[in-house]
Amino acid sequence: MKRLLLYVAIGSLALITAGVAYLFFFVPGVPVLNYHEVNNQSHVLLAISSQEFDAQMSYLAKAGYNSITPDQLLDYLQYGKPLPSNPVLITFDDGYEDNYQEAYPILKKYNFTATIFLITDFVDHNSQYLTWQQIKEMAGSGIQFQSHTATHIMLTKASDSEVLAQLTRSRKAIEQHLQKKVDYLAYPGGFYNNQVIELTKQTGYRAAFTINLGRDRTNSNFYTLNRIPVFELPHTFFHFWLRLKLTRLWNSLQTLKILLTNCGASRLSDLIYIP
């Protein structure tokens, strides 16, 4: 009898372990990684070191991930077109100059493509940002360029006419320089609301990306697509791995934090840690 109970206990533990592993490691949906700066000088939250970026890309390559484009992602979400095994969309916001100097060689090293969302008025006018010559060179090697507005304003605080101008001007600038259609937007600072979404649709964008932590599935809203922001933190690689592999868990905790904050329980919300 004792042996039977032991077997039942072991079997139950195995089932629970398998269930937890399935819930948190078998994560449905496509991961969209979100980077900003890649350099060894900035030492800020949004700038990861070149060595760290190389380590993350090396992990993705060894784990069998295949980089995809926004068109591939949307064709899958909208029409069910097949994706390569272990797909990942690698994105950068703002268009920093180090994306060319540091990130681009590393991406080529591992045969990855990426998508850079440009603040177009900064191109050729600010030494911290890319030039059109650099952009054209990268585009020739398969790097995608999409819109991050003209001047990175907070769209939710702008008038409808200003939002439309920002979305249209940035789109036209990229299309004129690269002779390629621009269909995707990343909301500056991740800020959006229903009116911004409606104006994004009116301007002709096919989809838009947020900085909401999560993966994208066939039931996702095309104008509030999730991403996985990657930050420079103590043990950066471990945080990157946790966000990539346990996206569902962190997404649930993020939802709970927002719920608690909206209910006035900010102290409880502050106790919830998301790596």
C-alpha cells in the first residue's frame, strides 16, 4: 500500500511538473525582440553592450531560431502563411548610429535580419543617429526599415492633424530614400490609444508595434502587436533568456500589476517583480 501511494505521489509530481513546463516553456506565438542602442559607452537601461548583444544573437543561432521580417509575421497572423521553425523578429527603435557600427556586423555574423524603426527627421541631422547612406547599405543586405514617426512625439498628446503629419512624413521619407513600401509603425515610447490606432489605420499602415510584453498570435490585434523589450540590467543575458522563454508568465504578471495599479493598490503592484 505504501509503495502504491509512493508511485501515485511520484506520478502526480511528474504530471504537475510537466504541466508547469508546458504552461511556461511551451509559449505559443512569435517573439518580437525590441532593442535600442548597442554600444559599450552609454551604460543606460536602453543600451546593451556589444558583447551582450553578440551573446544573445549567438544563443538564438545555436538554439535554431530563424529571423523573420514584419511582412512574414503579418502574412502568418493574417493569412496563416507558414513561418520557418523557431521564428523570431528582431527589432530596433529610433535608429541609433551604433545599430550600423555595432549591431549590424553581429547580425551579419549570425545570418540574421532585423527591422529598424526610424525617427526620420533625425537621419542625417544628428550624429547619434543613422545616415541615409548607412541605411541604404543595410537595406541592401536585407535589413528592414519602418516608421517610428518623424520626431518621436508622444502621439497620445498630439492633435489628429499632427499625428497624421508625423505618420505620413516619416513614411514618405523612408519610401523616397529606399524605394520600398513602408507598412509598419512602432509607437514612440509605446504610447497609443484608440484614436492613435484609428489614425494609424487611416494613414495606411498594415500594423503597429507596442512595447507591451508578450508574443504575437493569430488572434492578436494587428495595431497593438506585442514585443519583448530587452534592457541592460545586472545579469542581462539571464533576464533576456527569462523574457524569451517565460513570456507568458511575465505577461500575466504585467497584467496583474496594471490591474492592481488601476484599482489603487499601487503598493501591492510595486511588489510584483518582472525581469
